[in-house]
Amino acid sequence: MNFFTTKLLLPLVILGLAGCQNSHLTPSKKALSSSKEIEKRSPLVVVGGELNYDLKNSIHNNFRLYGIKMNPQNNTIIAYGDSSTIAVYNSNLEYLGGVESKNDEIKAIDISSDGNFLACGGDDGHIEIWNLDNYQLMHRMKNGSDTLAIAFSSDGKKLASAGEDNVINIWNVRVGEQIAQLQGHTDDVTQLSFIDHDRKIVSGSNDKKIKIWDVTKKQELYSYLAPSNKYGDIKDIKSFDDYSVIALTEVETATGNRRKRNGPPVWKYTLKFKDNKGNLLYEFNEHQAPITDIAVAPSRNYMASTSEDKTVRLWDLEKKKLITNIVLKDRGESVTINKSGHLLAVVEGKKTIKLFNISNAYAPQTDKRATSSSTHASSSLYRKQHAIVIGVNNYKRSDIPRLHNAVEDARSVAETLRKKGFSVIELYNENATKDRILDALKEVKQHAISKDSTLFYFAGHGDGVSGNHNVREGYILPYEFNSDLNNPNPDVMYYDKSAISISSLIMYARDTKAKHIGIILDSCFSGLAMESKYAKKSLSSSDFKTIDQVTYDAPTRSIRIKPATVSSSSNSQNVYQELLNKKSINILTAGDDQPVSDGSNHSPFTQGLLTALNSSNSQSGYIRFTTLAEYIKRYVKEKTNNKQTPQYKNDSVEKGDFIFKIN
């Protein structure tokens, strides 16, 4: 449309208590079996910088807790603290059993990335490695002092430990032998992480320094003071190849502020992101009391922090901002996030564990009837069908003309797609921001595989911009669009930060793994997609004209779609299978390089789309996107007296085609 117009807890019998080094508690067979559930969910995507949370369960532990970890493979929760017992809970916080250490107090644990091994250390100066498949003790190694930090390498072959003797020991996990020792810190070493394909270790200490070590050469590479002054303390560190997240308690500088110099210390509690040489990248400073723990989702798109201010704060790492606060009844002591990012567990106070579901605020919605095993199998030729549907009537800028039907058009399209088995992300009006649209595209791209189809539909304002050398580019306008259309940047690729170029949608489509992609734009000037520098020439589908087609019904003087039936014995089966096996990017727009009509109930373009997909007059069967486009083109031209001409392109070199089910 033209810019200018128109979210049994049962006590189990614990068996196998033994003496000496092999003393342990073994969960029952039932518990052991239930602990082997595999985490299958795809990584959680943060859409528009928003996440939802809800409390799944809460449990009171029988000893004081220092921390918790979640097994990356089966979501079991491992809790440790002021006890020789390491408690094991399933993903519903049902107690599975415990591991009995020779340490009277467990001060640090880690779980290998494959979920097979648990390492722990505490107050007796020994490190223990346990097999989590059978809960048997594998090795017990002397560490030299109380253990305060433990970390597995990413491949699970090495283990680093450190503590009150200021040194870092590196162990061979398979044989339980020390292979290296790193010295250089002048106080307790409290944090450890392997980085750079396990070739380096990052350590944090009460000497207030972060050090980076070469594991192979057994030498220090870099060292820097973590706090901004000598009064600061390191509370926690999470390190990656390119940066570390450091939780700090610092005294705010009083330079130039007489009131601060003369008064009591002003404390600040920050999460600082620093590169491996100590340069500050950015920081979060919303906590109101000391930060106690950090957990980063394995996908690294969001993180959580606990604090004595009785909150768990969730942070968007891509947009570098606070997402939301989870308010607790007592101070937060520790936090952990599961492999997919959908579960978060926190220690509240001294003995309470709370488990939260974390969800995408704009999660895809499906029609359960359409996606049932029997119905879905017969209604789709794809493994999964993903869709993003966007409609904007009202824009943030009051001078942008209000549309009447864009949202209703989009809702009707979303409903139709859900009935056909699509999983649909819907964004309307103020929710249809550029960030949310791009994040939705990212989510679909992340989840879609080669056996899937994806569809993007937009109804709202669009515009075309002229650049140098007669170059034209089309844009769709998100809710918060804010630009002077009369004075655009002549470089059309960088026209406006608040709009989305149609070229970028085509680039996205070419980059996704989905075999078939459809882009449907009901907006003005969307036909410029046909001129995009990223689009290819249209391809003829003449080889397949006889399998499904648009026909003219003389008695009713109307155009209709004649779908193809597909059976194991029909020729259409082979043709459709050929189309399904080949990549296709189908682009359908409401018009050419021109304004398009908003219509009175639905726009002519979307009405044609809905009529084609829902028509009760049509036979049941399958149609290609190419046939759908031909029908809509003829429908719209007839309804607008040839004033509006939809455009279609199959932007693919493989000659595949998107396939729809017609009821």
C-alpha cells in the first residue's frame, strides 16, 4: 500500500553405599532411566529483544546450596554445596538420587559437554571425576588445596582445577593424571574456562586479575586488572574465544565529584564484556546489589545473572540490552541454562531451587488439528512448513497514512496457513518492528532444513527509491519506520536504517536451508523485487503446465484453479517429486513499480490469494506457486480493471517450485 495513500516428587531408595574412594550413592534404575532423556528442542531464538518466563516447579533442598549446573544432554540438574552429597534432579525437579563425595563440602563442579562426566572438588584437596552414565567414581586426584574452580575442555579430554594454592592444574580425564601446572596468580583462583579449541585457559583470581594461558606451552599470554580500581572484586567470569563476561563489584570513582569524595563509598555492580586484552567492549549495570552468578545460553543469544538484589536478569547479547527481570523472594545465588535455552534453574536463598520455562515472546503458532499426524501427513509434501505473517495498519509516525485492511489481510492469511499445517509467527502493528521482523526471519532460518518450506507475507506500506544510474530499490516499511522519503540516500542499498529492502529478503531466501521459499508482498512498489540486483531472471515453467492450471469458467464468467491430484500411480507424482527435490525462491508482489489498492474488505491481491487457497469451488489437490501466481495476477487485473498488475518470479536456477495443498 502506498505510503502516500491509501508463554512425583518421590523419595527414591539410594543403593550402593561403599567405603573408601568408591563411596557413592547410586540412583535407582527407574531414576537412572529417566535421567537419560535427550534434549531435542532447537535453540531458543530471541525475537525483538523479548522473552517470556513461567515458573515450572520449585523445591526445597535439605542442605545449603552453593550452585547448580544443568547436564547439556538430558537436562538433569546437579546441585552442590555444604554437604558431601551432590544432588541430582530431573527436568521436573524430581529427585533422582545423589553422588556421595569424600569432600565434606563441595565448592565447585563442572559437567562435560557430552553429559558423560561430572568433576567436583571441595575442602579435602582432591578432585573427583564421576561417570554420569552409571554414577561410578572414575578418578580421585590430589589438587593440593581447597578446590574453588573446575572446568572441562570442550572435548571432555582435559580438566582444569584451581583453588587456594594460587595454581592451575590440568588433568588427563581418561587416566586421571596431571599433565600441566600453571603458576602466576598471587591469590585464590576462583574461575576457569577453556577457550580457542581448548588451546587456552582463562582464569580469574582474588588478586583481581584475569589471565589467559597457553595450555600447550604452559605459559601466560595476557594478564589484566579486571576492576577499574583496586577496590573491586571479581564475582564470576564466563569466557569465550573473543571475549569474557565479568561480574564485578566496584567502588565508583569519585574524580570530579566532591559529594562522592566526602561521603561513603558508592558501590556499583556491573557485568563487563572485555576482549582478551582487557579492553572494555560494553557493560550492563542494572543490578542493585552484588552479582552472584552468570549463565550464558549455549547459542550465546541471551544470558542470565543472579544477584543479592533478589532478581534474575535476562540479557539480550545480540542487542546488548536487558530483556526482563525474574523477581525472587530471596537473594539469587546461582543460575544455569539448559542446552536449548528453554529451561532456566536458579538457587534462591540458601536451599530453594526454582525451575523456569523460557519462551520466545513471538513463538510460532500452529493449528493442532492441521498438524496432527494423520492430517498433516496427507496435507503437506514437506517435513515442516514455516511462515512469518506481518500486517501494519497504524504506524508510529502520525503522518504516515493509516491503512484499513493490512492487519485483517494478514490475520486471514495466517489463519489459512495454519489450517494448512504451517507454523506461523505473527507480527501486527506495534509488534511489527524491524528488529522483530529480522529476528523472526532468523528464527525460521535457524529451524528450517532442506525438507521444509518457508513463507514470508507482508501487508503494509512500501516504497520505491531511486538511486544513482537509474537504480531503483523497493522497501517494506516496519511499524517504527522513520525517514524523510523525499530526501533519501542516493545509495539505495543504504537508503534507511528503519526500512527493510526487498533485496535483503531475497538475500535471506537464497541463504536459508529450506528447499522452497515464498515471499508474498502486498505493498506498494513491491514489484521492484523483480529488478533487485540479487534476483535472477524468471524461469519458464512450461514443462509443467498440464499438471495444474488456471482455467476460465464460462457459465460463471470466473477464473478458477484446477489443481493436480497426486497418487503413486499418477504421472503428477513424478513431476511433483522433481519439483520438490529442487530449490526454488518464489516472489509474488501485489503490483509492479506502482501504488496498490488497500481495498474495502481485503485488498484485491490478498483476496485473490485467500480465494485461491480456500476456494470451495476448486477440486482437492496440489498447485504450484507458479499456478497460484498466475491465478492471482488474472484475478487482480480483473478486479482493478488492469490498474494493478501483480508480478511473479521464480528466482531459482534449479527449476523447483513451492507446492500448496488445495482443499
